[in-house]
Amino acid sequence: MGKHSAGILMYRKKGDRLEVLLVHPGGPFFARKDLGAWSIPKGEFEGEDALHAAKREFYEETGQTLQDQELIPLAPQKQKGGKTVYAWALEGDIAPEQIKSNLFEMEWPPRSGRKQQFPEIDRAEWFPIEVALQKINPGQVGFIQELVKKVGGE
């Protein structure tokens, strides 16, 4: 059984334009990466309900609690590395500058023996669909495409 992740694709409508909230991974490996590096707020889970994991991960990566709003299930996507990602779309509107991510620790620089902490995500941003399709990890493009079909927009 491969690894699994679960997450939430938050969206909002600005007039007739649809926008999605994407997060940028923190840490030194992604510091200079942009196109194809962004993601929905998500994380791995094991032995836990996927929807519960998606809500927990959203909170851990954004510091924002989800209200009991209607979640739209999206078809799971298989990533290049073999991981399956489960996602739900949720209409909402949070301020990216208020996002507060949890931290992770790693040895940095490599082989230095020094441990440093980095935010799991270093920033979040609302993107119109055409931009989001370029920014998001290619293995998650299907979530945005399905969202557009289900709720309308570009």
C-alpha cells in the first residue's frame, strides 16, 4: 500500500472569476522554486479517515480552522512518486497574510550537524485558475480542472 495525503482546495469567486488558494512549501529545497512547486494545503496520513486528515492538515499548514461548510469531494490524484492525494474543495476566503504554518526540523546545511526549523509552508496566495494551473504541482492539476467543471468559472 503506497503513501496517502489529504488536503483541501479552497476557492472563492470574484465576480465571474474563480480563484484558488495555493501554498508554497517552506524550507531550503523550495526557496527558489515557483512554477510547479505550489500545492493545496495537504499532508500525509496513516490509519486515519482521509477527510479528517485533510481538515487537520489544513489547520496545521494555515493555522485556520474550517467551519462546517459543504465540502465537494474531488477525484483522488496519483502523484509522480506514487503517492495518492485525496482532496475536497471548499468555498471560503482567508487572508494569506494571516496564515501561520507549523514548523519542521531538518539538518541544514547538509552534513553540518546543525538542526534548523522551517515553516512547512512559507506563504499562501490566491490565484486565478489560469495562473494556478501553472503554479501547482503537476500531479494536482486535476483537482483544479475538476473544481472548474463542478462550480463553474474559467
